[in-house]
Amino acid sequence: MRDRVFISLLLMVLLFAGQALAAVEFQLELQRQGSHFEARFVLSSDERLPQNLRPDFPDFKGFRVLSGPATGSSLSIDNGRASYEYSWTFLLAPQSRGRLRIDSASLKYGGRTYRSQARTVEYKGPSASGQDLHFVAELSTDRPVVGEMVLLRFKIYYNTRISGYDVGPLTSSSGFLAEPLQEISNPRGSTERYLGEDWNVAVLKEIALFPTREGELRLPSVTGTFRLPDNSRRQRRSLFDDFFSNDPFNRSRQLQLATEEQVLQVQPLPSGAPEGFSGVVGRYELQASPDKLELKAGEAITLQVLLKGEGNLDLLPLLEPQLSDGLELYDTQQETEINRRGKIAGRRSQQTLIVARESGRQQIGALRLPVFDPQADQYRILQAGPWEIKVLPGEASAVEGLAPIGRARGVTSYGEDIRHILDAPEQLEALRAPLHRSLPWRASLAGLVLLPALAHVAGRRRQAHEADPQARRYREAGKLAKRRLQAAQKALAGGQREEGLRLLDEALLGYLADRLGRERGGLILAEVTRELQGQGQLESALAEELLDFSKRLDLARFAGSADGSEQLPEQALGLLGQLRAALEGRKA
Amino acid sequence: MRTFFTGILLLLSVFRAIAAEDFEAGNQAYSAGDYDGAIAAWEGLVDEGYAGLELYYNLGNARFRQGELGEAVWWWKRAALHAPFDRDVRKNLEIAAGLQEDRLEPAPRLALWDALDRLLWSLPPNMLALGLLLAVALASLCLSLRLARLSFSSRPILLAGTWTGASLGLLLLLLLALQVRVREQNREAVIVAPQVTLLGAPLVDAEALFDLHEGTTLAVDRRSGEWLSLRLPDGREGWCPPGGAKVVEP
């Protein structure tokens, strides 16, 4: 029970706290609409409020209420936070000229009373100019010095609704640089006195001008085109909220207005400019520092330089320091960020790479930038540094025998010339057709391509021959006989008489058997000789000689006669030659 | 027969020695600032049928020194046909490009194509042709020995030789064919007249299209007699009258 009471109390406290913490604002927005005024009471809250809320409105003394209150509500979400807006709008007609007061309205909610502010307006009757719109060009200053930023604003003073507009370009830029500022996509209205009266006013476009020469500069007139709806709607917070939600029937009219020509009297920069002044005008700050103050020879330092402020940042010079001999300046990279919101401001950051070449105490000289500050109307010198750098001996120079790191400098080019002629007469070659177009090359290539085909044919023939042993015997008979004769000679010389004589017989008889295609077994040399003689293949002298050889060989082999046997191999060789000549047509 | 060949060789070596002397004479004239003399010596060699990177390159230099930018570029371009990646030639052509009046933006090209170009032109055509012949010879001999059904025909080395020769031969044949095709398709001409107006047709009274100035190199589209149809990198084409441009030949 006690817990329930505690939780209930806690919830109530939280609820009240929530109510108390809920941000609620109650305001009066007043805008002139021609000869009428629009009074809009706006209640803003970050939580949803009941729909039946109704403030206590003032009595609008001095005004006649033409219409109202027209109620409206809206929800908007910004960065995930919802905000609610409830409005009550009256259209009021002043009943007399002079100062008129609208008292505050009050609203009770959550045990609190919220009050809008009271407003006093001065009504002098219908607009003196007879116009509901004035398109005006306004200069931030009309007597700038050379290089000073001048803001040119295009403003619209209005007492009527505007559903769209277009501001034309500045047609001439003689004598100044013009930098457009950020585009105003949703102009905000406010109240301002103009020509002795209160007007609604909004800035439509802004341009930053930088005069480049002294004297009188004329800025040409700029034309603006405005679209005015015929059928106004009531429930709006800004006069420009309707830009993209026009009357569905497009009932509007266009009005073109031009600004007056503006004149700038550009003053020269005052005398006494400091040394090194290069014409930089603006409000700037300079910050710079090296990333380290101690390093080894051969290593690099980065000098970070930051210039920030207002002015023409594009004209800022590159700032590079003077260095002592042991330091070498390398590349400098810079980056400029320009903010164009309401004026030209921004920052330029530089990164300068410096390489330590020699050990010892080295110096990075001070950075110095003289500028003219137009707001203070004086010259200033922006300065950073100098810095002393301690350079320790590097790795390479610590090793004995190595050359110290030199004072290398960039190579200066004076110009460029073509390369010198080539002196190589031995490279001369006769101009001839390329090799691949020559006949010998093509013929060789064709021959090489055909060669495998020929080899294939030859191979097949060879295979065919090898497949016929009779033909092979016939073809190789002479070769085989010669081989046997050599073996016989060797055997005889080695004392193997019997074997040698057998081989002699084999040689001649084998030859004849192979040539004649006969079986060797049972073949007798004398018989074959007579047969060949009978066929007319052997001449009688050769036949006689063969018979004689056969007889002597038989005597030597079977009777053991040694008479003349040593001449037998040579005689057999001679006979083989003669036989081959007779049977194969060879020369003996 | 031997005497005949010896005589021919002797005669050739004599001619070669004379040519080398003329080349050297041109070099000396150039070094002495006598560019006319240098041109006469070197062009004499060209007329005699000599060619080569050094000869063409030197002629380009001499023409350049004479202030004839178009002729200089033409000779350097000829030298580049012999050695496409010679640093001297390329440097001189770069310098000439900086002096030319016509600024023609080359068509954008991938780095990959440059690398392939280098590969393609890394060997001169004659060397490719010779290599191709040797590769085919290797493949052909190995294959022939295999097909001849000899006792050693089945040895693996013959199979390896056949494949190696055939693969190498195919690669070299491809490179050679590409070189020939690229060279034939990318024929260039150099404007040698100080200024020349390209016309819409190869007729004297044809409509004038645009002007070009000496040293500008363009692609040759086609010919009609002595008229050349030239194509700019942006695709525009026009006919160049005789004498206005010279085609770059090897």
C-alpha cells in the first residue's frame, strides 16, 4: 500500500515537472498588409496541447476587426524533436492615424498564465509612395578602401503577400570583384522603418564586392521580378511560406522592380604601408607552428600555418619561411575553406614540408604578413615564429665513411632543347623490304611447313619396307655380307681359323641367298655360281673365280689345307665387290 | 663461284665504309653548325637506300635547327617507326609538340594500352620474322623426325621440341601480324607546309574546312592521287593538297 502511494506521488511529481519543464511560448506577430494589419498570436510548445485552448484576446482598441480569429495548428520535427504550434490570426483595420497599441493576450494552461507581448505600431495612413513593394539595393558601406569587402544586399520592403521572386544578376563588374554569398532559399521577414514608415522587410540576395581600384564605382541597377497572389491565404507563418504552394488556380500577377544605381566612393589605402605589404585587406589572424622542434638529419618537419578571418581569401599570398642553411624547403600544400553565409570569411591552411639536411641548431624564420584592417582603419602585421629546431645527427652521417648529406637544391632550368644527334654510323642499314615480305623468308617458311608432310610420306614408305623382310634382305644383302667378311677377318687374325673360314663362306653364300631370295640351308656356293652363270647374270671369268674360291675354301675348311688360306678374306672381299657390281649394278 | 661471292662481299664492305664516312661527315657538319651540309650528307645516304634510327633522327635534328618544324617532326616520326620507344626521339617529339600551333587533344587512352603497345613493339619486325622462322624450323624438324618413324622418333625431346617451336612460332606470328596490321591501320602524316587549309574534297576549289600548321601529325584516312585525306583526333576529316603533308614511311 505504501509502495502504491509512493509510486502515485512520484508519477504526479513527474507529471507536474513535465508540465513545468514543457517549453511554452506565446507571442504576437504583427505584419502590415497594405492599409491593414495582420495580428497573429502564436503558441509554441514542445508537447501536444489540448485543441480547445483559447486565449483571452485584447480588445484591439483603435482597430476594427475585419476577420478572426482564424485558428491553425502545425507540427514540425527538427533533429528528432517535435514542436507544436497553435495560432489565432486577426485581420485588423486601423480606425485612425497615429500610434496604436495592441495589448497582450493571455492564455491559462497547466496552472500557469502565458502572456503575449504588447505591440505599438505607427499608422500614417496608406503608404506614402502608393506602393506595397519597394525593391532596394543596400551597401554595407559606400566609402570602402581598395580591397575592402562591401556587402551588397537586395531587400524587399513589402506590405502585401509575395508568392515568388527572382533577383536578376549584377550586369557589370568593372572595378571590383563580385563574390556571391550563400543563396537565401527561405527569406525571413522582419519589421523595419523605411521612408518614415514601418515595413515588413526581407533580404533576398547578398553579394560581396571587393573594389580593385580607387575612385567612383557605379553599380548598375538590378531588376527583380515578384509574383503577387490575388487570392491571399491566411494561415501562414511567413510571407514566403507559399513559394511552392501557390493558389491552385494560379491567380497571380507579376511585378518587375529595379533597384537604384549605387555609387561607391572607393578610397585609396592610407599611406605608411609596412614593408612587404602586398595589398591584403581584411581582418585576419595568423597561427603557425612546426610539428616538432627536435629531429634527426634527413627527417622532415611540417610547418602548419593557419590564416583565418574575413576578406578576399583568394588573394592571400603563400607564406613560406626563410630557413637556415641546414634546412631545405620542400613542397607547400594549401587548402582554402570559404564560408559565404552573410559575408566572405574562412580559413586557409598551409602545410609546408621542411627537410633537415644538417645537424645542429637550425632556424625556421618568422612568418610575416602585413594586412590593412578596414574596421580598425590601420595596418597590422600578422606574425608567427621564428622557431629554433634542434637537428640531431642522422643515421647515415653517423656511419663512418659515408658522405654527409649534402645541401641539395632543386635544379634550375633555363630552357629546354632537343637531344643531340646520334653518332653511330655502324648502325646504318640498307633500306629494304621487311624480312617477312621477302621471297626467301616466305619460301623457307613454306618449306619448313611442308617438311613434316614429306617426312610423314617417307616414314610411311619406310614402315612399309620394314614390314616386308624379303625386300629388306634383298636390300641389305651387300651390307650384311661386308659385315660378315669383317668378322671373318677378325676371327682369322685372332687365330680362330675354323670360325673365320665359316664366316667367309657365310658371307658370300648369304649374300647370294639374300639377293636371290633363297633359303640359305643347303645352298652351295659352287651350285649357285653355275646357276647364275647359266642365267647370264655372271660373266664366266667371275664365275670361274668364284668356283676357284669355293674350292679353296672347302679345302681349307674341311681338308685342313693351309695353302693360301691367308689370302682368302681379301679374295672374298674382292669377289663380293664384283658380285655386287654384277647383281646390283654397282661399281666394283 | 667462291671468287664471285668474295667479290660481292668486298664490294659491300667498301660501300658500307663509304656510307659510314658520309654519315660521319654529316655529324661533323652538324656539330660545326653547318646544318645544310649535314642535311646534304645524310639525305644523300637516304637517297642511296640507307635507313635507320640514327640517320632519320639526325636528319630531324638538322631540320629542326633550320627552323623547319614540320620536316623535323616527319623525320623523327620515321625514326620512331624504327624504334618506337627510343628516349631521344620521344623527347624531341615532345619538344616539337610544345612548339606546334595546333593543339589537338589526343583521344583518352588507358595505361593498359600503352603497356600492350610496349610489348608489341619490344621487338622489331625483322627480328620477329627471323624468330618466327627459327621457331617454325624447330617445330618442323622435330615433327618431321617424329613422323619419319626412325629408331629415335619416339623420344620425348622431339615432342617437347615440336610443342615449344609451335607455341613460340604462334606467339611470334601473332605479334608480327599485329605489328603489320597496327602499322597499316595507323598510318600517319605530318604537316610540312607552314600552314595548310584542309578541304572538303580533293579538288582545288572545294570548300575549305579548317587550317593546320606545320608539325601537326594526323592519321591518314585514304589517298586520292597526291591528295591525302587526314583525320583529326576529334574525328574531323579533310583533304590536304599535294605538298602540304608527308606520309610517315619506315
